[in-house]
Amino acid sequence: MFDEILSPYEVSWTCMISGCVENGDENHTLVIYHNTRRSGVFPNEYTFATLIKACSYSTELEQGRQIHANAIN
């Protein structure tokens, strides 16, 4: 269904990321995040908060630091 959205924007991507976090698939959230950035969509505050939450659940602490740096820029 997501692939059928003509122009997904930050809310669409954030819903996908949030769903992965809620289902314990934190590593997949990073894949979605990178796809978001490649598509030209800049994440919003909620997206960044969700990503940092995912990194805190996993061992991706350096990735969490990089996401935090992107959020404050």
C-alpha cells in the first residue's frame, strides 16, 4: 500500500518508522530513514524522536548520534 502513494511525505514515512518501532523492528527503521532521505523528504520532529527511540532500543548508538546531529541542524 505504501508503494502506491504517489508522493509520500514526512508523515507517511514517519508512520512506517513508528510502526516498525512499535513492533520491535528497530533495525528496519534505519533502512526506512535512509530511504526517506534518498527520496528527498526531510523528517520532522516526530520522525527524529521516533528514530532516536529506535536507536535507544537497539545497539545503534552511533547512528543515534548521527540522527540527533541531523535533527539539531
